[in-house]
Amino acid sequence: MTIEVQFFGQLIDKTGKSSIQIEHTASLTQLKETLFSDFPLLKDSKFIIAIDNKMATEHSAIPEDAKIALMPPFSGG
């Protein structure tokens, strides 16, 4: 199974992609390890992770066929 990972804002510049497909991973820790390995510039970036349009926490599970979004911090006003 694969999951879709979408990048937004400055994260597109750091990865050179707006989205990728990767093998399913069960945890955010594993996901980050994979992404940091493939895209080293992400390691020093601040971003928020959403799983299927809901904000994730460190302990969030990643369901099969999930859509993951990495978004840089943003401000409103």
C-alpha cells in the first residue's frame, strides 16, 4: 500500500515536488525518518502534519491509503 504526501509553501522548494507517493508507514516517526532521508532539507524545517485533513500528533496512526499534508507554519490576519 502507498500513501500520498503533499508539500505546501516553502516545503515545495525544499523537496522540489508538490506531492509524492511512498510505501505505507504506520507511524509519524517512521514517516519523518523516510522523508528526512529522501529530502535532507526538511530536517531543519518547521512544519505541521495533517492526516486526511486532520491535524496530527506524534502518536497519530497513519491509516492505509492516507493523504498526508506537510504545511509550513502560517499566520493569519
